Amino acid sequence: MQAALSVLLGNVSIAVAILIGAGALGTAIGFGILGGRFLEGSARQPEMIPTLQVKMFIVAGLLDAVTMIGVGIALYLLFANPFIALIQG
């Protein structure tokens, strides 16, 4: 019983680390690509900067939202783990 709980908590800790790390890495890559494309677009057509900026902030918000959902799932698994009930009962 105790060994199974230790294995479960260890695996959940690894899963949480992967979720948060992959979310951070994906967001960093996404922001890099987004910022680069915004600069390219604004350099090519300076009159389009306000329109491009609005679209850039919308996409930036969506990038952050996906990461925050991943962090929320990771914290749920870490602090309110539903799998512990399966081992105990």
C-alpha cells in the first residue's frame, strides 16, 4: 500500500514537471515566433502596425491561456490527486 502510494506520487510529480515545463517551453517558442512575425509585418507595412498589434495581443492571450490551463491541471494533480482514492480504496 505504502509502496504503491510512493510510486503514484513520484509519477504524478514527474507528470506535473513535464506539464509545466512543456507549457513554458511551448509558450516561449510561440512568443518568439509571434514577436518575430510582428516585427517583420510592421517593417514591411508600417501603416498596418495598429491592426497587427491588436492581433498580436489576441494571439498572445491565447498562448498564455493554453499554458495556464496546463498549470491548472498540473496543480490539480499535485494537490487534489484523484488517483489516491483508487489506491486507498
